[in-house]
Amino acid sequence: MTDRDLERRLAAAMERTAPDDLDVILSRCGAQNGSVMKLNALQEHSNIIDVDVTEVKPKRRRSRWLAAACAALVLLGAGGGGLVYHQSYAVASVVSLDVNPSIELRVNRNERVISCTALNTEAAAVLFDMDGGADLKGTKLDVAVNAIVGALVREGYLDSISSAILISVEDNDQDRAARLQAELVASVDGVLKTQAPGTDVFSQVLTTDAGTEYSNFNSGISVGKAALVQKVIERNGVDAAAFDQLAALSVEELNDLLKAGEKRIPIGKAAAALAVEEYAGTVAISSAVVDVDPELDDIPPHYDVELKTAFGEFDYKVDAFTGEVLSGPKDVLSYASSGDRQPSNPSGTGTDAPAPADTSPSNTQPSSPSGAQQPSPAASSEADIGQEAAKRSALDNAGLSESDVTNWKVEREWDDGRLEYEMEFWCGVTEYDCTVDGHTGAVLKCEIDHHGNSSAGHHSDPHHNGTVTGGNTAPSADIGRDAAKAAALSHAGVSESQTTKMKVEQDWDDGRLEYEVEFESGRMEYEYTIDGTTGAILEYEWDD
């Protein structure tokens, strides 16, 4: 409410309150109405001359306004009550919270909430248990913001490993805005560390007239999100006509576009989810639940989609711009009818799409001589990618070509109804031990072991130009825990803010300094062994 609105409402209230009693007062004057009165008594004590007092026609509206004005003066004089009212309901700052739900809080100079507004349908669902935001009126700003963040977590808007929330503060007093910004970021970050540790918190300060700068401003988003959309348009060189398309994206997606400098417009989470359901044949299944995590700054830009059904969970990758499904099973209903285990496709394996099936006789391997369980008839009906395709997946994951490696050992076996290829090979003095899904080509696990100079006489390593990095030739300097942790995170392709249960331990193995690094990110668990003097990754393993 503006000052002018407040004045109009106050004047109207006073006008309704002031009585229109002029006729009653005049009636009590009897015959004197309209007569001439000599003010002789006053003449004795003053210079006032005779005055004719003629009849005055009642001007009721002026009388009421005079009464209203007097009442207003009394109101203002009685302890400044009107001033307090004005300060309590005058908007000093506007704070908006954006994920994809957009919520706006208007607060007074005492940082009390005057109003809380849902700017889109997603936000209305978040505020449903707070009477649409009415329950927050009068509360302290930080309390209201923390309550909204908690509701966003409960509604599932901040449960992916790379979620993001934008806090915007609009205020013409930039010092106050900066202080509120810092306080709110610290408060929200504290809540998210326990409830949604993978969430990034972004913030910005704007002036109260910032909304007028955006000619394509969409009323379904906050001024803060509009500012972020405009930043993507200007920095990435996107056509301004795409404003509404960008406004429909989440803060997480917009931030990924900024980091990647991408000019193309992604299809969005909803379209990625629909593409997966159509591909998997579950559109008609009401019980299917889809979780979508954008990875627009990855190569290739894509959406990670997890499809949860009554008969299993399935992982997919969808091209962020074409909507093409890059990996994942095409018809999950076949798994339900056959009773076979769903294919696993963990992220970060370096294999996006399943390799083509290879069913030639030379590539059909017998069961493991160690007595591995034979597949059931239902399970064996699923396509087998074959030994050669499995080898290619392992080599692609390791960043090697077949000419680089020696001493191949490949075994085809079944693990809990899932076809897998276990393979071992060497590159120089480095030994690789990988497990590849026999249906999708996804690398399920890979262990790397560097054997120092002991095997240098038998193998050449094309990636080291004949120079072996091992315990006997490494420098004696300790890289430290932080550097070892950074090496593991870089290899895994995640940031520390996206991890939980981080553990770094220093160890010595046969006279070589090593760091054991363990952490979790999303559904993945990572274990690394880092050379303590060179930072080289000696061994790593991840499990879904």
C-alpha cells in the first residue's frame, strides 16, 4: 500500500466517523436564526465594531471534512498512533524466493511481513498449508523465509543434487538491502545444510523500480527472476523474444545456461519427463513418478531422469535441446512381464547411450567357469550387447583405445538376474578392473591400480611417454588433504557442495604416501585412492 492509498483510506474512515449534526445544532438557536445581534458587551473591552450576523446556509460536506480533519489531528496527537499505523503497513523492502515456484514477501521497516503472495500455481501449492501465505503476516522476515524454504524441501523442489534457490531483495535503501541479503543467505544456507545439502543459494539486490526495466515482464514470476532471465539474454546473446520461454525454466536451469553460455533454449523439465514416459511406455500408468535433474552445463547438455514404478526404478538421459532419449530401457513394461531385473545406468560412467547389440556366435560367451548362476529363461530374453561392445564401453570410460591395452581377460556372468561383463586389462603399469552392464553397456564399477615401476619392463604406457609415475620416482612433497580431495572431486565431476559424508584419510602403503577419499553425491557412493605426492588417482570405485 502506498502513502497516497493510506491517506485516502484514512480520510474516508474519518468522514464516515464524523456526525452530520449541523441542522440539530441550528434548531436549538430558536428565533435567533437569521436575526441581527449587537455585540455590545464585547465592545466595552475591545475594538470590535457592531457586526451583523446573517443567516449562514449549512455546508454539510465542509463541516464533515472539518470534523474529519480535527479527528485526524487528534489521532496524530494521541501518542503518534497514526504514524505507527503508517510505519507498520508501509512497504520498505520486497523479498522474493524463486526455485520454479515464485513467492514474494513485502515487509515493513521493522522487517515484519505485511503480505506473502504466491506468483504462480507451484507457489500456491507450497503455501497451501500456510493459508496461502496469510499465516506469515506479522512474522519476522527470517522466520517466514525459513518456513517457506522448509515447505519447498517438503514439496520436493530442492531434492536433486544440483538444486538452486534465488533470493532477491528489492529496496531503494541499498545498505539495508545488502544487510538483508547477507542475513537471509546465511539463514537459508543453515536450513539447507541439514534438509537439502546439495542446494546452491544465489542472491541479488535490486531497486524497487527494477520491474519497469523488463519490457517482457511476466506477472507469473518475481522481479528477481525476471532480472535473472534478462541476465541470461544479455550475457548469452539469446533473442529477447525468448523471455517467456526462459521464464518458464527453473533457477537451476537458468544458472546452468549462464555457466555454459548457451544460446539455445532447453526443452524444460516437464518435456524431458514426458519424453521418458513416452519412450518407456508408462504414460498411461498413473503410479509412475518421474524425477528430473537438469545438467545443462554438462557435455552433452542433458536431463537426468529417474522413472519410479511399482516394478522398479529406471534411469534415463534426455538431450536437453532435442528431447531425444540418449539412454535407458525403451519399454519397462517388458521387465514387469518377464520378471527380469531392471537395467542399471548410473551417471558419470562416460557411456551415454547403450551400445548396439552384438549377438554373433563369436561374441556369445559361455557362463563363468567359476560356477556363476545361469540366467532364467525370462532374463535371457533381454538383448545382450556382446563382449566387443562391453569392451568398448570399458575403454571409453578409461579414455583408452584397444591398441593401448594388453592382457585382456573377459568373463560373462549373471548377478542377481542382471547380465554383466567382468573384465581386466593393463595399460602400461596400470591395471583396470571393470564391470559393464550386459544389457545397456553402462560401466557399473571400475577400479584402477598403479603398480609403480615393477612392471615397467613388460608394458609401455602411451599416455606417459615412457615415464612412470609411481612410489619410487615421485617427489617427496605432500600435496595435502585439500588437494587430494580436489583431485577426487574433479575426476568424479561434482563440486563439494553436491557431496555428503566427505571423508579424507592419510595413509602409507609400501612406503608411498596416499590419501583415501570417500563421499556420496545423490545416489552414488565414491571411493578414491590418491597419490599423496603427485595427486595421481591410483584407484577409484563408485557404486549406485
